[in-house]
Amino acid sequence: MKRVNLIVAMFVLLPMVAQADTILLRGKPAIKGVKVTSETMKEVSYSKGGKAKKKVASADVVAVIYDREPANYRLGLQRFSTGDFLNAISSLKPVLSEGDSEQGWVKEYAAYYLGRAQLAHGDFRDGAATLKKLLTSSPNHRLYPRIARVLAKCQSLEGLHAEAKSTLMKLLNVLEQNGIKGVAVQQAKIAMGEAYAAAGKYSLAADAFKDAAAAGVGKTGLSQELAYHAKGLLVASDLLAKDMPKAKIVLQDLRSAHGKGIPAASAAYRNAKVAILLAQVESGQTVDSKE
């Protein structure tokens, strides 16, 4: 009897295991040892030690790592990360019918990685259906923009250009309705430009890339990186449209920024310069190595 009482006392004295979710931030220290309560396109809400909820802008969030991941979900992610997409699918599928009320996040994340695994494995129809269903069931989730871009990319690769455009137009509308600007819109614009380019609509692609680049003027960090990435894509779009003069104008802009020591501009400049030189060689034009 004394032994039983001792065991009970030990459990009473042991502290409860607190949930320890982690929020990884862009350019800032991670927020650790918290309980994440919701993820929306605008913000991620969390609490710590039973205190009042706090919020952090979703634009600043790189990833949310949840504590106590279900075994199948964890295994599915491990297999996904190593490129074992078939077995990742078999691990993630059961998760959609599992999970308790305290792990509402599980099904959304499992569906996201399941859809990506299906697409990577070549199961386009199943992958697209999984992601479309997720977009419908979680229209305000932090991952919504990313899901839409992945879906549109695959639709373009499958030649479903009208569907890709529709997916991205809806994304841009959702962002506008939620008052979300900045990086999310830039990424959507770049995705739209890529979709137009894949459909052979280079003028429309150029317009989308220009919008994405303009949105990063005077900005730093990821927004600046996206702006110069968009300019690099603009050069590629101009070359596909057989418009070398426009491509060279953008190249001059990139060269100027490169001269100022902006890393993102330097990478875009080097890639654009090589692309123009190759286009000149292929078309039989005089190669200007001083560009």
C-alpha cells in the first residue's frame, strides 16, 4: 500500500509536459516553447505558460514546428524529405482520418505534404485533387498561398494553362480580400508570370514580372530578393518573345544594381547575362561580351 501511495505521489509531483511548439522567423530568433493556437494568412497566434495569446505576422514566419507529431505524419515527412514519395504517400494518407481535437493542424499539414508527394510521384490527378480540396477546406490558412502556387505550377507543367491562371487569379483575389500585401503578392505575381510564359503569352508574363519587381523597389530582405529574381525572369521572358532590345534594357538595370554590391541583383545579373549571350549565339547575332 505504501508503495502504491509513493508511485501516486511521484506522478502528482512530476510537472505536466508542456506543449513546446516552435515558430521559425525570418531574420529573427525563433519563438520556442509555445502552444500555437492558429495559423492564418495574416498571423500566427500562440500562447505560453497559460498567459494571454500573442501574435506574429505570417509574413515573418518561415515555418511552424509542432510538438507531439503523430508517428505516421513524422514518418511521412521523413520519407518526403528523402524523395521516397511513394512511401510518403502511404504514411500520410492514414493521417487524414486520424488526429485528435488538440492536433487540428495535423490534417492540414498532412494534406499539404500528401498533395506534394503525389505530384512529385507523378500522380497529378490525385495530387491536384488533394491540394484543391485543401484550398477549399482551409481558405484562410497560412499555407494557402504556397499551396496555390504549387498547384498552379503543376497545372502549367501539365498544359492546363487556363486552370493555372484561374488558380492564381483566385489567389490574388484572396490576398486582396484579406488585405495582404508585400511578399505574398510578389510571389503570386511571379507565379502568374511563369504561368503566362509557360502558355506562350510572353507580353502578359512580362507585365506580371514587372509588377513583382516594382513591389520590391526600396525594400530589403526577401522582398528585394524577389524583385531582382523577377527582373531576371523578365529578361528570360523578353528573350522568349524575341525582344533583345528590351532584354538588354533590363540587363543594364541589373548591372547597375550589381555594381552597387546588391547580392540578389548580382545573381540575377549573371544569369541574365549568360542567357543573353546564349540567345545571341543561337540567333547568329554579334556577341557583345561587354554586356
